[in-house]
Amino acid sequence: MPFDARHEIPDDALLLLFANGDHDAARILTERLLPRVFGHALRMLRDRAEAEDVAQEAMLRLWRQAPNWRQGEAKVTTWLYRVVANLCTDRLRKTRHVALELVPEPLDDAVSAEARLQTKARVDALGGALATLPERQRQAVTLRHIEGLGNPEIAEIMEIGVEAVESLIARGKRSLSAALGSRKEELGYADD
Amino acid sequence: MQMTRMTKDDQMLDDLFGTARDDAGMQPSSDLMARVLGDAHAVQSEAAQSVRDRTPEAGIEADIWRRLLALLGGWTPVAGLALTAAAGVGIGFGVSISLLPDGIETLTGGNAEAYLSDLSTGYTLGLAAEES
């Protein structure tokens, strides 16, 4: 199968093929969707093992939903993000605990040690600041500014209005600025 | 002065968000990928077994599928993405598309075309259909 052609098949078409037993469709959907699902869960939960459980459960629910998927209704990613959000909420309410640092992963050897340290410091700083936000603000800010979704799609995922999304994001960013402003120099942002 | 500080804070936040987006540590492990794919195949196997258990209905579904496709133009060659739409219509009516030639290859193969005649050697219609 031509590599470029795969990327032109929309998610819901792949889901149809998946529902009819196509293993290639299963692999493409996994490669395409799992990084987004896992990344979002990890940012919400700040715990790699918990995020893996949530991501695997969310994808399993998608596989089971495939035969009943109705074309032209929700986007597959919207549906998945909503499932992830609900699973994360359940976990957070049970544990009432948010880790402030993630388990470090091996980094690219080509990047200098200093750059790696600075990147890690910045990622940890943002992650720690996000962890202090109320859950809904954290979710809205993460979906908008890290997952790159538009406000209408976020509204659909969070089942609120677009204005409510904008308000959550604005408040979340104000809190982040307040939390990180004093660390500019430490994080390598010169204050000219 | 206050406005300048706010703008610099926004710039810092934007840069931090970008760093977070590119963070390789947020990628799923190969183990997780394998587990998710394993779940996918298990669900597909269960579904295939369920279809085999419903054999009499599968024949009726195939006939409904042939009639639906005939309404879309009979024996006309169909481009790959249009066939996706046709598949969507079929699935929308709860019909199996196991008759599609080569599954995903039909949509992405070299000539990107499939002939509806691949799906049937003959059919009868209860509804009027255009002949091309």
C-alpha cells in the first residue's frame, strides 16, 4: 500500500474497514490515534502507568464502538478525547493525587546535554503549573494549546458552550502566567 | 509596562506549549502500541465469529448491498474515495462490506479504482435504477 495514500483515508472510513476485519486499518488507526490519546491522558494524569491504562481502555472502547459508528456525526478524535476526559476524571477523583514530575524518558542523543536539561526543566515547569489548575481549566488549556484543537471541538468534547471554553482557557492561562512568571530567567527566557 | 509584561508572559507560555507538544516523552511505548493492537485484533476476531454465527443473514445483507450499489450507477468504475462513500452507505444500512475487493487496498491501490461488477454476478432490483 503506498505510504502517502494511507494518510488520505479519514478516520471514520478506516473505522468502517476496521469493523469489517481489516488489520491494516487497525494498525493505521492505532498509529494515528494512540499518540494523541496517550499524550492527553499523560498530561491530565501526570502518571505514565495510569495514562497507559486510560489510553488502552479508550482505544478498546473505540474498537468495540466501530460496528455501531454512525457516519457524519461526531469526529472520531472528538469522541475519543471525550472518553479520555471521562476516564481521567474518574481516576483523578479516586486518587486525588497528581504527580508533579513524570518518569524521564530517553532523549535524543544528538541534542546537547544543556539543551536537554533546559527542555526537561521547561516541560516539568509547565507540567507542574498545569497540575495546579482546576481539572476543567487544565483540560481546556491542554486541548487548545498542546493538542491544537479549535474551541468548537473542545466545546463538543467538554460538553459546554464555546464561550465557556474561552473563559476556561483565559483563566487557565492567567494562572499559568502567574505561576511561571517568576521563573522566566531560570527557564531561559530573558527579561529584556 | 503592565501590557509589555503580559505580552512577554504570553510569548513564554506559547514557547512552553510548543516544547510540550514536541516532548518525545509523551509518546506511547512500543509495548502499549502492541497491547492496543492486540485488543483491536481480539475485537475483530470476536466480530468475525459473530458474523459466521449469523450465516443466513449474511446472504440477505449481500443482496441488499448489491441493490444499493446498483442505485449508485450500475457497472460504472468507481474511484477509490467514492467507494469509501459507497461503503459508508452500505454500513449505514447495517450491511457487511466483506464483499469489497481487497479491503483497504481497494482505496489506496495503484489504479485507485474498483468496479462494482466485482461485487456481483447478477441481481434483481425491487426499485428502479438508472442504467449508465
